[in-house]
Amino acid sequence: MMLEMIHDLYRYNWWAHCRLLEAAKELTSSEVDRNLGGSFPTVRTTLLHMLWVELMFIRRWQGLSTADIAEPPLLDSVAAIQTTWEDLEKERTQFLT
């Protein structure tokens, strides 16, 4: 029962990330990079931070070092962020299975 709940939560997590990425793809480059203030001032830096944290979690779950990803990845478009996140989601799904 607990494992199925974990799978459900991560399916929901992925669904929510997909909605965010689809919305971000509708923005222009200047909107994605507009400084909105805060800790992560742009849409791009917010998405990259979220992706980075997810990358660190899967590494830690696998018992791997995170030393080589000490900072968020530098990806130049929402499409590149989405592709990287899709690869991560495949890896996470495989790990949870």
C-alpha cells in the first residue's frame, strides 16, 4: 500500500511539473528571463532550481555523489529544461519500480 501511495504522489508531482512546463513554453524568451524579484528572480531560474533539486534527490536516493552538480544546470530554453526533466522522470520511475 505504501509503495503505491509513493507512486501516486510522484505521478501527481510529474503531472504538476508538466503543467508548469507547458505554461512556461507559452512565454516569450524575454518573459522567461524577466526579473520578477525574489530568491529565484526569473521563471528560468525557478524552473532550473526545481529541476536541480530533483536531480540531487535522485542521486542521493541512488547513493551517488552530488558533487558534480553543485549548482543548477545551465539550460538555455524551456524546451531544454523539459527534455532534461523528462529524462529525470524516466530515471525516477525506473528507480521507484
